[in-house]
Amino acid sequence: MIKFINSWYPIIIAFVALLYSVGMGLSGQPEAAQYSAHWPGTILLFAIAIRQRRLTNQK
């Protein structure tokens, strides 16, 4: 289970951020929904960058 979480945590966090944004939109707060809609992409991009740095430093 820990190996699964270690490899998939960015996607899990991004999915939670996506659900948060959708929830804000459905609750009638479109400005907050638009603001938080950028979070999943940013989380995934940072995860890619961190993993590339980690792989580069291991060589």
C-alpha cells in the first residue's frame, strides 16, 4: 500500500483538488472554482519536475 501511495500521490492530490474545484462551482462560487481549477495541473507539473530532478541526481 505504501508503494502505491508513493508512486501515485501526485495524481491522488490533483484529483482531490479537481473535486474541490467542482464542488466550489456546484455550490455557486464560480470565482473560487476558477481559481482552484489551476491547482491540479500545477500539482502534476511540479511532480513531474521533482521526479525528473530526482532521477537526474541518482545517475
